[in-house]
Amino acid sequence: MRNRYTKKFLGRKQDNKLKCVEPDLLPWEWLTFTRLSLGGYSIKVNLDGSQEKLAQIKRVDNNSLHLEIGDVGNQFGLHKIKNPVFRRFEWVIPSHLARSSAPYYNGEDADEAINETSIEFLQSYGIKNIISLNSVELSPRQRGWLHDAEISYSHIKAVECTAISQEQFSQIWDAYGKAEVTIVYCGYGGGRTGMAISAIQLFQGRTLKDNDFMENGVECPSQLAALKALSIRLRG
């Protein structure tokens, strides 16, 4: 295993610390990878050449690239490369506006979760702004984690297959201006997300018709009617 930044190999030092500091390959030790339910993997390393005696690997500290053998309950997660967190992720405007399902969505709005893995995913794409049309707002603790990561979060509550108000359309547009790179999601990432994407495009001055709204994922007659009302309002 090699650190992508330092180009050093993972190895055990004389103080029994496991760190990515070795410039060359040394004698091998077993690493065991366990898939985590929320995505990614935990790693364990054998202590004395025996597969039966394994110890968790953890970061030395939150800001360090170094690893060491930790106590029970500590683990270092290796995250998957593709998109298990924000499913259906795609760019609407490359490197500027993205859309997806809610993080960890598995059929219910309440599945939404923000943790280290989802924040790392957002940071990997340079996303600094979230507009959520999920019916459930993130907890104060999760919003705090986003704040610490300098990612803004705006919750415009919407229920599946229902329209939002004209005031909420304006809130979406205001939230869109908070950062250069934004992601929009709801639950599955369909109708409510498509409604928000369409609203942003209308505020940007685009002329959209029913087919355009439907290509954005808008699903319900009430959502179409609300967007048409917004279009008329913006044309003044």
C-alpha cells in the first residue's frame, strides 16, 4: 500500500507505528479489508505474522497522512472510488452545478446522511454548496460537520411529487449564489431535484418548455404548473 501524496509505502517502524513513510518495499505483512455498510472499508494489520491476531489501523490525527495501529473501536476507512454515496451523480454544468440522489439514499428521504465519506466525496469534486429538497433536514451535528468543511447547506423542504412555492424558488436561486460549485439533491434525485435545476435555469434567463422540464426530471403536473408560473413571473 502506497500513499498517493507522499509516494511512500505503508510500513511498521521501530516504535511499532504503522506509517506511510517507507521509500522501498520491505517484508510483507497481512492486511485485511472489511467492507463497511455505509461505504468504504476498514483495514486491519496482523501483529506478529498470525492472521488470527489483527489490530485496527487509525490515523495519527485528523490532519495527518500517517497511520498507526489503534485500539479496538478505531479504524481508518478506505473509501470506494466510484459513486456509492451520491448515487446518480452527474454534472448539469461541468465543474459548476451537479445533481444526484441524497447521500446514502436507499428508498427513503430519511436515509440521507452526512459523514466523513460523503464530505470527502464532495471535496473530491470541489463542491462547496448543497441545496437539499429532501423532506428531512440534516441534524445540527451533520450541519456542523459541513460547516467545519466549509460547505454551505440550504434546506428547501419538499415532499415527493409535490410542487414548491414561488418563495421557495427564490430561496433556491439565492442559495445557488453561495458558492461556485453546487450540488442539488432531494431523495431519489428525480422530480424535486429536476424542479430545482429547472428553476435555476429559468433564473439564468433560459426559456424552457414542458419537454425541457421533463428532461430535467420533473415528474408531476403540479411541479410543471409551478415552473410555468415561475417562468411567467420572471418574464414579467
